[in-house]
Amino acid sequence: MCLLENVLEWNGQRIVCEALSHTDPMNPLRAADRLGAATGVEYAAQAMAVHGALVAPSDAAPTQGYLTSVRGLSLHVDRLDDLAGPLRVTAERMSGDSRLILYQFHIHHGERCLIEGRASVVLDAQTL
């Protein structure tokens, strides 16, 4: 399942993506004919995964990441599917090493912040 449409910009610390899938009636995260705001965490997790792939050395073997916690989550809306136009998903690496990364994320619709929080990602959990 790929929820993101485009990578708008990225560097070693940050990625900004665009999503349009929130308006798709076939979005696999929809429940009870709506897409609740908490599903935005999955949008952010996908942006973090894309960021990890972009910053990984080109000769490195792919690693599997696991979202292990979400903290300070603020949902400023109840749902995402009733918003026309693209969402902007931003994830910024706050700290980390080769096994654990802490990201801060935001999801905006235009200038309005819809969702924000922090998430930790464990890479190669089987080696811990």
C-alpha cells in the first residue's frame, strides 16, 4: 500500500511528501465510509520510510524498519477524507543512530496543521 504521491523535497534530515490518496473512496485505511485522522500516522510512517531509503548508502542492503512508538500525537481534525486537494506530509529526523531514529512529523492541508507528533523507528529489530 502506497499512500504518498510525490516527494517534493528532501535532504539528510527532512523529507516533504504530497498525498492525494486521502480522497480515494478505495483507500485501504477507510473504515465506516470515512478516513479518520489517526490514519495520518501511516502517511507519516511512509514518509519516514522513503526518507530512510533516500539517505541510505547506495551500496547498503535494504533494512526493515518498525514504527515502535508515537508520542505527543495531536489530531487537529476528525477526518482526512473530506479535505479537497493534496496533503503535505513532513518528517524531520530529530536524532538517532544506525538502529533507532526519532522523527517529528506534521501533516498539513494548505497552511492548516492537521496532525503532528513524534515517532520512533527501529531498524533491523532482529539484530537488537
